[in-house]
Amino acid sequence: MCRCDIGRKVAHRGVDNCINDLVHCCNGNGRQYRVVVIALTGLVILWIFPKLEERIYNVRERRTYEMVSEINRDRLKELEGIFQECGLRVQGQKLVKKDHEMVCIIDAYGPPKNHEQVMEKLLVETDVKEFWY
């Protein structure tokens, strides 16, 4: 015979049944199992969420590019075309005149690999004297 902590006698039906009855008797009819399942589910979510957040962030990374070139109003359209060819979404642009040069400021969204493609194209672009992001 098995006895649980509250004093209820349970007939001996094998060790497994006795342990199950003891656990249910001592832990409020399995409420502890629910708590353990909820706690484990919470831990799994906390483990997965940072990985999911990183993937979301990588899909939509934002960079602000500043490029210096000769004064040419059409140059901004050409630069926007480079960004769009590489699969980036141009969110905003601005032109600033500095001495005899023009600074093009472009906000772009997209995956990091697309930003790398834009940087490679800007490095070989002869009209762009310098750029940074």
C-alpha cells in the first residue's frame, strides 16, 4: 500500500500507479505539471525570440549613406538607381552643397547583403569622390 501526504490510502496496483497517485495526491491533481509545462514553454519562447528578432532586423536594416560628388542634379537620380538595382528601398534623400561639391544623403532599407552590394558599386563609381554610412 502507498500513502500520500494527506493521508488517503491508495491500493497497491503496481509501482507506476502508486507513484502517479502519489504525485497527483501531493501536487493538487497535476497542477504542478501544468506549471512545469508553462515554464518550459516560456523558456523555449525566450530562447527562440532573440533568434527571430535577429532575422527580422536583418531583413530590414536601415543605413544612411552620405556621398560626395561633383555638382550635378541628375546625380541623385543615378545614385537612387544604384540603390534600387541592389534591392534596397530608398526612404528619403537630401542634397547639400558644400563648396564646389554636392553631398547626397540617402536613407535606404534592406538586407545587409544588399547594403554590401551597394558599397561595392559605390567603391567603383568614378563620380563618387567619397562616401560613408
